[in-house]
Amino acid sequence: MRQGCDSERCGRVRWAEAASRIGYAVMVMVALIALVSAPVVLMPNVAIAQDDVMADGDTDDSGGGESALMYYAKALGLVFGPAFLLLSFLFVSILVMCLLQVRRAVVMPEALRSEFEARLDAKEYQQAYELVKEDDSYFGRVMAAGMAKIQSGYPVAVESMRDAAGEQVMALEHKISYISLVGAIAPMLGLLGTVSGMVGSFQVIAQSATAPKPSELATGISQALVTTLIGIALAIPAIAAFSLLKNWLQTLSTDVDTESLRLMGRFQSVGKK
């Protein structure tokens, strides 16, 4: 019966790990596609208007089109272009780091859990404690905290485990929160570009003695619209990634708590009179 239960548990772990890997892959693909190809998809080609029309009515057939990337680069300018590029690189870097750390194989290694349980079954408690003490995983730190206090009684050990779990969750949430920060900064940076572009356009109108040409206003308006678009396009995957990672962390934390309490349940009689 015990072997069947272990097999069933291992099956659930394998399914959960497979689902996590698929989710991570999908998230990375969505983020990269949104950051790299969204401008091209949203604006595949931008036509450059002609300021002057020839007197005989002929038009220029040499292809006055401009690629979307060049249009975006010119609209963003030397201030907002590097700022959004840096923010994008930071987002991808932090996302990859979080995806590598918020995984079941890292939070609760199956090999460590199995060996620790085997040590407990063999009543090799000191060896079990040394095993988890030398491990830096979430599960290892929680179990090490409980085993260190087991001589003081089961309630004290459980309380110590909960404190250790809270510290581990806080540390992981602190790393994940940087993704949320990117999601908050990106639209604000886009709004700053919008205001800056509109101020530039109105400045052209104010300094012009006659009605300004549309091409003279296009620079500021383009900056206003493009910065808003890029800011929102960067914020959407960041907010989605933060929500998914936070939910996954809560799920993994619950699994660690459940498993740690199950393993420590054999010590419930310790400390009772």
C-alpha cells in the first residue's frame, strides 16, 4: 500500500512539473514575442507623407515607405528609446531568473524529499537533520528549522517551520516584485513620453507665426503615441507574468507546507506529558 501511495505521489509531482515547464515556456515565449515583434505586428509599415507635391501633379514612385522599427526608433528618440530598451532587457532578465527559481525541482527537490523521508523511516534522525541542514532549498530550510527544534516539542518545531517558510516566501516574493515594478514603471514612462510629445507639438504651434505644417507637428505626436504604445505593450506581459509567478509560488508554498507537516507528523508525541 505504501509503495502505491509513493507511486501516486510521484505521478502527481511529475504532472505538476510538466505543467510548470509548459507554463514557463509559454510565458517566456509570450514575453519575448510581445517585446520583440509587437511593434512590427501593430504597425507593419508606416507611410512617410510628402511635404511638397510637384506642380505638374506627378507623384514619387520610388517607394517613400519606412520600416516600422525605424519609425519607432525615430519617434522614441534618444531619451525614451534607450530607456524602454533598458527596461525591456531588465524585464526579460528578471523573468528568466524568477522562472529558474520558482520551480518545484528547486523549491522542493524530489531527491531530497525522498532521501529525507527514507532517513526518517530508518529512524536516522541525526542523518536526516544533517541532510536538510546542508541543503539551501525552500524545503530543506523549512525541514531543518523543524528538526532543530524537535527536542523542544512538536508545537515548537511546527512554529519554527512556519517562521522559516515565511522567510523563504518573503525572499521569493521580493524577487518576483521586481517584475511588478517593471509593469508599473513602463506605462508611467509611456505617459511621460506622451506629455513630452504633446508639449513639443504645442510648442511648435506657439512659436510658429503661421499655421504649422502637419510634418512639423508629426514628431511630437508620433512620440506621444509610440511611447504610450510601447509602455502598455511592455506592461501587459509584465503584469501577467507577475500574477502567474505569484500564484505558482503560493501553490508551491502550500505543497511544501503540506509535505513538511506530513513528514513531521510522526513527532507529534514528542514533548507531550
